[in-house]
Amino acid sequence: MSHRLSVSLSKGLIELRRIGMFHRDIAPENMMIHNDRIIHIDFGTARLVPFDESSGDRMLVYHEDVAFGRWAYLPPETASNRDFDGYSLDLWAIIVILYRLVTGELPWDRAHLSDNAFQLVRHGRLDLLLRLRGIKLSPSLVDLFHQFFREDPRDRLGLNQILNHPWLNSGDL
């Protein structure tokens, strides 16, 4: 997989953010690849990101509005029925897809405390999960995943941090 595809994954998010929307169902089944560009499709569950009219601050989406998406691509806050940030939801799905592209498998079935693989990752043991699965990735890419796959969305890398992460410029898988 070229790094251009990983950057293309995020370009769709940049455009969605520009128009104030989040997709809510980012998954490989809702993407097409054309000339090394990823095109998001199926916007049937997309929503406008809620903003506070007086402050202009982005607001969380109420958790009961979660009847969408595929469990493997949803962040832990939605799997636990907590309110969530629409932008964070889409970014989580993109990083799960990146993991799947470079490893050939999903990191877990569901980002929930009941999932053993997710438990390893949430406790900072992505290295152990990869070793148990016989997956070898560059230290830079493992660092990107380790810094992103955090239970609390406030502790995760943001889109700009991901785009500036050394892995995107390294050429390593």
C-alpha cells in the first residue's frame, strides 16, 4: 500500500470537515479507489456536526443516535453508548481501515471492554497483539497506531497530527 493511499484516506475527512459533516459509516464497503484516490460513498447516515450557536464550539452527538456503522470501525465511546464527537468517529474508522490495509486483518471485532484484542491495545500493548498475530510493522507505524488507539478521544492523535506523523514521510510499513 502506498502512503499516498493513506493520505487519500484523510483527504476525504478534510473535505467532510470543511463542509461541517461527518459520514458515520466509514468502512471499506463504503469506499471506492480510483487512480490512488479514495472516494467515500453511501452518505445515507451522514449528519451535520452539531455546533453551539452562541460559542461556535463543536458539540458532542447524543449516543442514542448511534444506530449506524459497523462495530469493528466504531470507537469505544460509541460501543459503550457514550456521547461522541462526529469528527473523531470518522477518524477512528479511517485509522482502523489503515490498520486493516497494512496488516490484512481488523485489530478487533469491537472496540469494547469485552473484546480481548481491544483490551490489549487500550492497555498500551499493541506490540503484544501484533507479536501474537505474527504481524511485523515498522516502529514508526506502530507508534502511529499506539498514539491513536486510545480509549479517551482527548488522548488520541488528531487529523493534523496524523498527517504530520513521521510514518507518512518514512516510506516504511
